[in-house]
Amino acid sequence: TAMARHIRTLGPEGRQEMRARLGIAADAPVLMFLGRLAREKGLDLLLDAFAQLNAAQAPLIVAGDGPLGETLAKAAARDPRILWRGRLEGAALRDHLAAADCLVLPSRAEPFGLVIGEAPAAGCGVVASGACGAVPDLLGGREAGLIVPPGDAGALHAALARVCADPYLRARMRADTPAAIAGWTSAGWASQLYTLAERVTHDAPETTREATAAPAPNRKAERA
């Protein structure tokens, strides 16, 4: 993907340079939220959980826009650790993801959650709620991500505290990201669709397959 190519081009030195430009220490645990600023995305839960973190050196990058942008920006302004970036696109988005250790997606409702695929492509671990549709496919049973119950600010705080306090956990999450998105390709999606179509055809009742294959009756001949 374009994200993975950009990260390879940056390399470790480019990642540290991006952190330096943001005023972030090289060894600091960096969290990031990326998404629409609406209630279902749960940024309010994240701000509450982050406010309770006893981690002075752990910044939170917030990127996105939406109907709750102004309200949430005022709440975030009370915490100097929060870097409010508004809407990010292209190279700017990729640079900020490269600087982060962990993407946080605490959605109350999320049919899929494309950013759960984008973050590992940037070598970034994930903390996500179980409401995100992409969680079982991309994070289930993997070290690249931690899964929390939707709407549970306490569980979210505990997960973030683990990530911020444990550099070895952050390293394991980052190391597992390539495996987490190994099938996150056009060829992988096509293969999954083909397998699903075969399964549906194979599992269809025999009568359904016979009805589909049988020729339509000749109504003119019947009337004759």
C-alpha cells in the first residue's frame, strides 16, 4: 500500500525526525486518534481515559473533523499533551501515523474501520473497541492490537496505561503489524470473495441448485 511504501521510505531515522518536528521525545509512547469527530467514534471516551493517564511524556495526536469538532477541541485544549491536528491527508497523515506507536479507535459503533488496516501498514499498533467490524479479521488473536469493550472508558484507560507503561509491549505490537495485514491486499480480498462464493454455492440446498439449473418450462407446449 501507499502507506507501507511511505514508511519504508522514511525508515527509523525519518520516523524520529517526524517526532522531533512534533516536539515528541524519541522514546515517548505516542497515541493517535484518526477519524470522524462524531459521537459514534468515541473520541469523548478516549479524552476521558487519556486524562486519567499518569504519563506526562505520552502525547495523543488527534486528527479528523466532524460535527463535534469544536466541542471536542475545547475539551482537548485543557490537556497540553494533546496535539490537535484537524483533518490530515496524504503525506501529512502518513507522517503522523509513522510517528505514533498506537492508533486508538474506541468506536461505539463501526461497521468496519478502515484505519485499523491503515495503522498496521504504518507499523502502528492498535487499541480498538470490539464494536469495530475489522477487529476479528485483522486483530483477533494477534499481538498487534488490544481489544476493549465498546463504551467502557475504564477498560480503555487500562489498555492505554499498559501500552504507555510497557515499551516491550509496544515493540511486540509493532513487530506483529506486518503479519496482521498480510492479507490486506487486492489479491487477498479477491481470494476471500472467491472462497465465500464457493462456500455459498456448495452449501445451497440441493433443491435450490436443481431449480437454478433446470430449464424453464415451455408454457406454449403445455397449452397445446
